Amino acid sequence: MLPLTRRAFLGASLAGLAGGPVLGADKPAEKPAEKPAEATPRASDDAAFQPSTLLLTWQRDPTTTMTVQWVGVKGETADTKVYYAPAAGGPFEAEPTLPRPYPQTDFKVFRAELTGLRPGADYWFRIGKRSPLYRFRTMPAKATDTIHFVSGGDCGVNVHAIANNVQAARQDPMFAVVGGDLGYDDGKSVEVSLAFLRNYSKHMVGRDGRLIPLVACVGNHEVEGGYNKPRAKAPFFYALFDGLYPETGFATLDFGDYLSLVLLDSGHTSAIDGAQADWLGKALKERAEQPHVLVVNHVPAYPSFRKIAGKDGKAGTGEGNRKHWVPLFEKHRVPVVLEHHDHTFKRTKPLLDGRQDENGVLYLGDGSWGRLRAPQKPEDLAYLAATSRDYHLSLHRLQGEERFHLALDENGRVMDVCRSGQRKGGMVRVRE
Ligand SMILES: [Fe+2]
Ligand SMILES: [Fe+2]
């Protein structure tokens, strides 16, 4: 990782953007085409069907697909098909939704995956004929322009989580990644799971009313019992995200030929070692040529609040990660790992085997979208570069082969700026 001052980073081109997007799109979004004559604007109150839990996510390539889903009840609207059309013009096509159970309730998840879409394009969509008209944008086929997205974790449903949602949306990110502990439903509370969805759906709206897709990985608070449990103990999480995670708690999401997210399950519904570690090695090897490979997991390998060392025969925090995953991150030159669970802001030094090395792996975290703890101090813990007790989200910008990472607090203040190292062969020394 290269040192970078806030002043140098923001530079002339980003100056004067305070209060607006800090790292979002530098140029205005594509001018929307005229809405079809029968369209009802999203903001209007007169549409008869406005699902408060409407959520976009992905199950596969975000350059050509979009998954539209909401939680509702059968019969509340007559037509549950998703109608969609390019904003640049063209006829609406219809995709039926398949109602699937939302556990412990009479609710259903209505889901439609739209495929064969144009990359980097704006679309209108609506549910049946009675919903407002919404918008989404597919990811570009090539990273010729800047790719920018937000990440964080440990949200909950309180006022701070909402403030962070608002700040995140203000950056107009292409998508958001939440690395576990979404609403804190603990696999038991349908009310909390729905409250998280309602908040996200309401606030995570970008420029021109574009809905911001969510990519999530599992945390302990999605799971009744937290750790080493079957998928059935994370019923709400998998009801929403089993398209990406059909069998296990880990998956990859590949964005064209420029970005791969490697989403891991830090021992909640899949063991860290064994099948997941074997899969991780293969997944990283297969993506050696991707310029940007980011790992996302919940429990941190390098914690900022909890203790790294075990006590009284109990494992230290992240011990499984460090034993089974970190050597693979280093071997395959993963530049950045997004970690959560400790409810702080954290940036580690670039690390190889826990020690600072300029060609090492950067760990960013630790999940304080809406939950907070007082972190340990960098002067007390050698692997840490920066910590603070602030609600925050991370803003990532991929530019060519460069990667920039900002931490923003809930008021939009830039707390930290850094740039992560390159993946070129030989840049990271391999630990055998
Ligand atoms: Fe948490
Ligand atoms: Fe957690």
C-alpha cells in the first residue's frame, strides 16, 4: 500500500465536492431517456403497489443481469411480473417472479432475475402495472471508466445505520457490499429482517432514482447461534440471497474481466477450513489475471477490538482465518480484504504473515455501519495502521489497475484515505 495524504488524494478534481459525492461518479450520470408515457414516477404516492422491501441484488455477472426481489404476500397485487425496458428506448419485456417462502411467516420472497441485459446501461422497471417506475443500471462490460462502490458491515436498524445509508447513497455508488450482520435478526426476528430491508430500500437510492444493488455475505447475527450452524439457522439471509449462495455460505461474483468479489463465510454456516479453504485456493488461482480481486468476510483475521490471542484454551479472534485463509490471500496476491464484526474503523498495515511488508495484504474494516465499539490503538498493536471509534462506510474506487479506499463517517467526513498495492507477479512474496 502506498502512503497517500488526504490532501494529495482529493486533489483538484475532487475539491469542492464536500457534502456531495466524495469519490462517486466524476461526471454526471447518463441523461435518462424520456419516461414512457404510462410511467408513474417513483416518488409519487399514487401508485397502488409500492413494496417497501424492494431490493436489487445479483446472482451472477452484474454486467448483463439484475435480480429484482421484494418480500410481500400473495394476492396483494394482481400482476407480480417484472416489466423492464432500456431507458434509451425499447419495448418492455416481462419476467415472471417465482414466490418463495419467507420463513416463519406467510410472507413470500418474489424474485425475478433479468438476464441478457446490455452492459453499462440504464433500465426502467416496474412490478405489474400498478407500481411506480424504478431504475437500475447494469455494470459496464469493461472498466474503461472508474468503478466505484461502497462497503461496510454491522448495520442494524438504528438512526446511525440510516445516516450511513444516506451517506452511502449520496456517493451514488454502483453497488454496496455489506459484509455480514445486516439487521441483527439472529435468524429469529422477522421484524428486524424486514426493517433492514425497508431501510435499505428507502435510502439506498442513487442519482436519478437509480436503486443501488446490494451484495451481502453472512455474519453471525444472521444465524441463530452465530457459529457452526446449518443454513436453516440463517433463514432470512438465505431466503434473500440463496441465488448467489445456493448451497454454501461462500461464493464469487465476477464483474466482466476487471473485478471479482470473493465472499466468504467466517464459520457461521460453513466451516472456515476444509471445503471452503480448498474452494478459496482454487477460486483465487482461477482469478490470477483479474486486476481487482477483493475478499469480503465477516469475522476479521486481524481484529481491532477483540483479542487476536486465544485464552484459556479458546481460539483467538480470526484464528481460523489466519490459519486457513491468510496464506492463500498472500500466495495469490489478494490486495484487499474487507473485514467486519468488531464495530470500529480499522486499517491495517500491509501484512505478510502478520508483519508489515510493503507488498502485503491490506485489511480494511471493521464493520461500524450502525454499531460501535472502542478499538485498540495502533501504538498498542503492531499490525494496525489506523483505528477510530466512528460509524463509517468505505468508498472504493478502481481506476485502471489502481485502487483507492476512503473511509467516510456518518456525516460524510473523510476519515481515512489509502491506496492498495498491485497484483503483479512477484510483488507479493509468497509464504510457503
Ligand atoms: Fe456485528
Ligand atoms: Fe458479527
